[in-house]
Amino acid sequence: MFGADKGKAQDSLLDGRKLYIGIVQARFNESVTNALATACLDELAKLGVQSKHIDVFKVPGALEVPVTLQALAEKDQYDALIALGCIIRGETYHFELVANESGSAVTRVGLDYKLPIANAILTVENMEQAVARQIDKGRDAARVAVEMANLLNELA
């Protein structure tokens, strides 16, 4: 696709009016994850996703996000899922463990269920980096979820 056709195709992929979205939000570092969720929900509304078609589930932390995504995927009622969380590096290896395990598990759920999952679990060095990213990454997650849901629906 070229020129105007490419723009029209892109616009149709960002039309969320018919979509059902599930969001799993980790509570750990809640000030950041609340900001991620607010930005995400605002962007979903701008993309036309009806609030009654959005379900939000809160879990303790990033390691609990994937199993909740899996439970939602098994329901077979969502066009896309969104993972929200914030992992901040500490002084121990725990950061790498949580970041790697949650990231790979989120990806695995999406592949196992052929369901798009926008992964907005931030992995940052400090709170300043988290705050600097929380709004943009929340918006990005909404746009990725809508675009990929529409793309996979077209390919089905």
C-alpha cells in the first residue's frame, strides 16, 4: 500500500468501536501503574473502545500479570489484552528475575492463545524513568492493542 491507501488502512486498524479489551494492572509501584492505566483508558476511549467493553483487573505485581492474562484469554471474549506494570531495579537480582519471567510469560500467553497482548510492564532503573514513561507507554499500549486486534481480525 502506498500514500493515501496506507493512511486509510492505518486509520481502520485504529478503530476500536467493536473491540473488547481486557487490562491487567499490577498494583506494585501503584502510582506509576495508575498513571499507566489512566493514560491507557483515555487513549482507548479516543480510539472508540466503549467503556462497557473494557474490563480492568488488578493483581499484586508483575509476576501475577501473566496468569491473569491467561485466565482472560481462556474466556475467549477479548479481542486484545493489555499488561500494565512497573518493575524498578533494586540492589538484587530480583529485578532481572521479575522482568525476564513476566515478559516472557506475557509473550507466551499471547502466542499460545493467538491473542494480541500489549505489554506495558515498564522495566526501569529508577522512579524518575518510570514517571517519564508512564503516560506515553499507557497510550502506546492502547494503540498497540487496538491495532493488533484489528489486524489479527483481518487476517482471520
